[in-house]
Amino acid sequence: MSSDSGSAGTAAAEAAGAIRAVGSIAGSGAAQGAGGGWRRGAGVAGAALGVLAAGAAVGVAVERLTVGRGMRRKARLALDAAGPYGTLRGTPGTVLAEDGTRLYYEVDEPGEPGGPGRSGGSDGEAQAPASRRLFGIRRAPAAPPLTVVFSHGYCLSQDSWHFQRAALRAAGVRAVFWDQRSHGRSERSRTEAVSIDLFGRDLRAVIDAAAPEGPLVLVGHSMGGMTTMALAAQHPGLIAERVVGTAFLGTSSGGLAENTYGLPAAGMSLVRRLVLPGAFKLMTARPELVEKGRRATADLFAGVLRWYSFGSKDVDPAVVRFSERLIEATPVDVVAAFYPVFAEHEKREALCAFEDLPVVVVAGDKDLLTPSRHSEAIAEALPDARLVLLEDTGHLVMLERPEVVIAQLGDLLAAAAEGGALERGQRAAAGARGRA
């Protein structure tokens, strides 16, 4: 292994150990794994990571408020005020996509008080003793750090990674979080006909801007996992040269056109033919009218969101309310514009780019948006991947079972360090340079 790959391997091992240490301090839990794959580590971070006691107390109270719209509204406002979710911020940045859409991202750099910030702006030369600079002795440049890049799902934002961000920040791991176009703090798409392929090119632009060097671990949930697959289809060389591990959470490599979203097949067929076209047309033509209706039916809307987001009844109400806020923040015309891309998404062949890498696939058994069979199909295409199926868990697995996702990320980093992925990536990079 080259010295660069050795440094990267050490960085991955240290990051994995740090995440496991955070887990051992924060709490414990157990993932229910299915299938083979690489060895599972021991540390598991507690679900309470980053949660304020006040938020939990308000959550208990709100479940008892079962009558009166005014009371329920006050409860939601109380949860909004008490919950810490989505408050973590990093060093901001923007990059222009190919069509000029401004994409927003944040970088959490290790080694700074409070977690985020700049790397310190110091290279080896600036820190070298004066005598070494005087005689022209230069310190070998430090190897670029490992970076974990998080891509969020449909109708969410980078803040949906709150628990994982807190864990990696505490462990001192460099991480990049970005908002997909038309989501979060990113600009509304300047291209009307959006696609998963376009999102893949967006991800490449973010990587080039926020993590232009060093090994990468790619983490994608739902639409974010599809975005990762699109990146692989378009830039297999990048995967071969720099990616040392990948996590797919609640996502699909294709076949979503047949998904019934928990409804009878015949009923979903009628919805697709008779309901959705008119609804999406209205959402696009009169978004302000639909937004008004959504606000007026907030209670009913919240129940639907919970049904499609979580599989357990025991989720902290503050977490449930946080997920509602994320989804409510997505304009209805964006919801309409992005929905068709999922039926068109077919990227099973792109998975071959990850064949020799550590990969973890996590899914909830009660996920109605990307049912667990889609994750099982990804694992079938990648026989060495680790498949983790979680009971009583829905689509928002990183919020419902954060301790499991954090543990799997720690194991993924450990596998990248121990499994030869870094060395393979260095050899591929050297070969690419030789062919150039």
C-alpha cells in the first residue's frame, strides 16, 4: 500500500474508532442484520445523542393532547421550541450546478471547538520551525483527510442527518452535508425537467467544491441513494479512485413505478390515472392555493406524514414533529416536479461500481415509500454488501433508528480501513494517471 493510502487507511480506522467511542458513551443498541458481508463492530451510539431532556418531556405531554385543534397547535409550537433538531451548522459554501442553480452545502471540519469551521488554514509549511523554512527544508504535505458526504432524500434537507452529524462531529470526522436543488437552502432548480441523472451531476459539483481531494465515504438516503447511483453511472472513475465505502439507506436501484405505497394495487392504479395528474397540475399551476389547503389540514396532513415516515409508535414526538417541519418546508410545486423522477429511475447496472467496496444497505421493514425489497435487490446485486433490515421501522430510518445508522457508519469506516478498499482505490488512481 502506498504511503498516501496508508495515511487514508489510518484516518478511516481512527474515524471508525472515534465513532464507536462516541457510541459507547452515548448508549447502546443492537442492529438486526440479515445476510453476510463485512464484520460488524461493537460500538453503538445511543438514540439520545443530541436530544434535550426538555424536548423529551414536551414529547410525553403532547401525546396526551388528543382534543382541540388549538391545543394540538400549541403542542406543535412547543415541540418546535424545545427540539434541538436541525440546529447544527457547519462552514457554509455554495457551488453552481451545470444549469446555474446554486447548491448549498456545509462542511464540518475536525479539530475545532464546537465541531464545525475551517480547517485552521495552516499547512505544514506555515507550522514548520523557522530554521526549517530558512534552510529550505519542507515538510511532506499531509494526506488529504477522509470525508463523509451525506445526500438527503425527497422533501427533506441536510438537517435530516442531525443524529449522524452530531456523532461524526463528536468523533472528529470531516463531513459534508448538502441540500439537493429546490430543497433546504439550495436555490430552486433553474431546470424544469429534473432527473436523478441531474442530481448525480449536482453531487459531483458538490464533491469537487467541498471535497476535491482525499478518500470519500458516500451516504445516501432515499433520493440521496439514487443520486449516489447516478454519480456512479456517470463517473465510475471517481468511485474507483476515491470512494472507499458507501451506505444506502431506504433507497432503490429501480422498479419504483410498481410501488403501491401501502395501498391495494388496484386502488393505486386508479390514483395514478385519475388523481395524481390533476393534483400535480394544480400544485404546479396554483401552488399558493394548495399551500393554503395544506396549512388548513395540518392535523390530517401530519397523520399521513407520520404513517409514511415511521414504522414504530414509540418515536419521540419531537422527532416526529421535526420530520414534519422538514417536509412542510418543501414547496408543493417542488413535490410535484420531483415525484415523476422516481418512476424513471433505473440504476441497477450502476451498482457494479461499488462491487469491491465496503457497502452497507439499511432498510426498515415498514417502509412504504421504498419498501425493503428494494434494499434486498441492492444487496443481491452487491453480494458482499451488509444488509441490515430493521423491524418496526419506516422510511426515515436515520431519524427513527439513529443509533443503528451511526453504528453502521462506524463499521463502514472500519471496513474501509481494514478491507483493502483504500489500497484498491490508490491502484486505480495510479492506473488512471498512467493512461492519461
